[in-house]
Amino acid sequence: MTEPVSLNLFQRLLRQWEQAHPYNAAQALLVRGSIDPSRATQAWYEAVQSIGLGRVSLAGSRFKYEHINGTWRDRAIHQVPPSCKLADYLSDQLNNAFDDPEEPPFRPFIRQDGDRHHIGLIYQHWVADSISIRLLLREWFLRLHDPAAASVLTIRQPDRGYWRLFGPDNSNWHLTEGAINMFRRYFRYRQVKKIDSTSIEDTSVSVRLDESNGGVIDQVRDYAHANGVKVNDIFVATMADLSRRFVPLQHRAKRTDIAIGSIVDLRPFSHSRLDDVFSIFLGLNSVVCTPRELADWKLLLTTVSKQNRAHRESGMIQSSLLWMMSALAAGRFVRPEKLYHFYRKEVPLAGGVSNVVLNSEWSMKYHPDPIISYLRVSPTGPMIPVVFTTTTLGSHLQVGVTYRNGLIGSDRAAAMTQAFFARLRSLV
């Protein structure tokens, strides 16, 4: 992984967003037992070296990873003390820019807490999506807990950009229809409530962590199956209701609806094999809900499910790359300090959901012993004031809530989280 490659479309867009605020994310494993810092450090170096990662060298629109060397060992793994709440540490790190060109785009950390510990990564999101980071965490975990299963991986860098991977010729959608859908969505957004953030300049974020290990997610699965919807539909519909109740939205006569965004993994939509590519392949999906739908839970869930299904079948998710191209071009004419106001107007999303189920992945083999749970935390970016990052491993549901301090605040975030779990527990 040492040859320079071009930044793909989404990477260029995220690097544009980073001019306004760090676009960092986090993932971590909660594991039974104690952890030795020196052993964890050695295992981390071995994992990174096995994949061929290192610090990033950028030259224009091309970049490459430089293999680790002796100087990397000067960058110790951060040991988070038990007295520091993990949510507080993650909040600090999501606001902490990777502004040292010598620093790799990964900040590993460990945290011992009684008879269990966390191993995790803060990472610069433009270099990798959740799938790639889970691969890296897997190699770190295996070298600590199952060395016989660890291996030297053959990982590829992408040799093609978004258009060749997810364009009409390689991803089952039509350019004309995609362009029409983009314009339809543009005019549909003219009926969506904007966030009331005109006078708010605080772009910092905070993290809240909550979980359920009492079978709530099993109940949600049963409810989804009985009603012919997906679990993700339930999460998105719940977020729409929570946004209506808790997010500060403007009230305009012609803007009555609420839009919720979701980040979607694009890999399954491409005809190319991408499971061994270390990069980021994400698209944007959104649903729009009217006041009548928001007032009736069953109607709300039905309309969310119908929209999500239609977007999957029509290729609208893949064609979101047309929107990315437009946003990237328009963003070049917007000053970084005005970027949030630009997206507040053009893509008025009231909330977001990033949902992942790990029950068919490697971590399930080690759950519930020694892996207790898997944690992910997403950035909000310039579009979304609050995002719920839901991760299911077995019967354990972990929720990372990232919210913009100037818009949501800790009290509203706590109320939204409580209402989120109350909705899930009410499903029978």
C-alpha cells in the first residue's frame, strides 16, 4: 500500500468539510479482562505493519501511506485513565484535528475499567470507512487475544474512483433518472424545515454513550419482521420523531416537513469486488416526513420503509455521487466559516442515523466472551446537528450519540436518548 492513489470523490468532499471542523470518528471494542499497555502497543504496531499503513503523504489530489518505522514508536498509545469517562475522551478527540502532518491518521487508545478494557481508534474519517476500520481493529484484537488467527493481510488501495465503481455502468442505475432524482430531491428539500442556527457559531461536538443488553434489539428485530420493515427503518423513523420533538427547527409556512439522513455503505452496490480495499465508500440517503406522518407512528414507519426501499431499488443511493459532485463544486465558492450555513440551507437534515449489524462478522465469533460490545461514534459534519450511531452485536445494542453543542446540548441529547430507548422498548 505504498503507491500513490487519487483521492476519491467522497474523500475530497470530507477534506473540504474538515476546513470548518475536524471530521473524526471512533470505534472501540469492550473486552473482558485486563490489558498490558506494552503488549497492546506491540500488537498495534504489528497490526498496522501487516496491513501496510502509516502516516499519510499528500501531494495535490493524490496520497499514499508511508510504512511505519522506528520513529512511530515515539507515539505511544494513549492510556485513558478509568477516572476519565470514555464519552468525555471521545468528545475531546472528535474536536481534536489531525493537524500534524507527521501524525498517522489513527490514534489508538486503551482504557482499563475494572475487569474489562477498551481498545479503540480515533481516526480521520476521510482515510477509511467503518468496514476498513473494523478490519484494522480485528488485526489488533487478534494479536492480543488470538494470535494464531492473526495474519499478514493483502489489502488493496482503490484503483478506480467513485464514478467507475458506482456510476451507471457498474452499479445498476441510469444517469438520466439519477439526475432527475437529484433535482426532485433539491425541490423537495424546499419544503423541509431548516435548523434554527443562524446566530450559532459553535461547531464543537460532544459524545454520549448508551447501551442495552436486555434483549431490546431482539424485540426490535421481531417487530420489524412482523411489520415487513427493516430494523434500520425503525431507527430512522424514531429519529424523525425525536427531531420533531427536540431539534431546534425553524417554523416557516412553506417548510413543514422533516428530513433525516443516513450514511450508506456503497460497496454492495458495485459490481467490483471491494471487500479487501482499505478506503472509504459511503453514500448519502435521506427520507422526508410530513406532519401527518410524524403524528402517527405506524404511518411514519410505513413511509420511511417505502422511501428507503424505493431508494435502494431505483439506484438513488448510488446516484448520490451526483449530489457529492455538486456539493464539492459549490463548496469551493463558500468560505470555511460559512460552510455550515450553506448546508443548513441546501441540505436541511434534522438528524442522522448510522446503523451497522455485526452478527455476521468476525467479532461475533468472540462475543460475548471476550468481546462484550462494539462501539462506533460518527461525526455530525456540516449537515446534521445530531446523529445516532447504532451498532448491534448479538443481543447487545450500543448507541453513540454525537451532537453539536451549540444546537443540542447535553440535556437535549440525554432526553433524545431516553426517548429513543423508550420507543424501542414500546415495540411489541
